Amino acid sequence: MIRVGIGYDVHPLVEGRQLILGGIVIPSTKGLAGHSDADVLSHAIADALLGAAALGSIGKHFPNEDSSLKNISSLVLLDRVNALLDKHQWKIVNIDSTINLETPRVSPYIERMRESVAGCLGIRPDQISIKATTGEGLGFIGAGDGAAAHAIVLLESTGGGS
């Protein structure tokens, strides 16, 4: 059995925070605000994985009200999602994702992001596609006020798949 999942995340950009995408610190004057490290890419991937396995959402498993998750690395959350997939007998076939951010340019960091996410999930970097685009000056992303990410994943059952 195979399943597809879609994930989306968005966070505002603010002064005084690091910009972390796919577990990689991107040099920037602004970072993403959130309860965790606000890594929109990792959050979108986690939500897509959970959705494909019919295990709920990232908010269900890692609520903002949980003080133990304050400023936690999103790669830790992604690792926990991966453990849930393993427990429910799912393996990742591939991940396709897009980061939407006006500035800074993240294309020089994409290969490092792929390696980071792949290492966290125990898959090969060639199973992960990460693309980047801008808001073309439109909306909150185009104005430089936030960032978003979309992800779609394909899972394959390794057993019961439930």
C-alpha cells in the first residue's frame, strides 16, 4: 500500500531569531518566530508525513502549549515523526518540498538542507527535493514579513500500514 501526504507551514519573520530551514542556519538579519525553532520546511515535511500515515498533525503531536518543546530543534520533532512512521510500518519513498521566502536567497543552502533532513529521517538525499521561490513582492511573503513551506510525501507500507 502507498499513501500521499501534503504539508504546509507558515511563520512570521522577526528580528532577534535565527533563520533555520531544514535544520540549517541561514545567515539573515531576521529569523522565524514560533514555539520551536520555527523551521517551516521541517514542519511542512513532518505534517505531510503524519498526514500520509493518517496519524494527525504536527500540532496534535507537538502542541505549542507543551513547555518542553519551547525552542526545540524541528529536526528533533522530525526524528520523532520518523519513529512514529516506523512504529506504524511506513517507509518514506520520496519528499518534494518548496520554501517560499522573499529574502535571503536560500538556494546556496539547499544541498545542505537535503543532507540534514535525509540524515534525520534515515533516507538518502536523492529521495528529497527542496526548491525555493519568492513571493514576487506580493503578500506578506513578498513584503518580507514571513516564510512558508509546502511538502508532499509518498509513503510505502512495510507491513500492516496502519
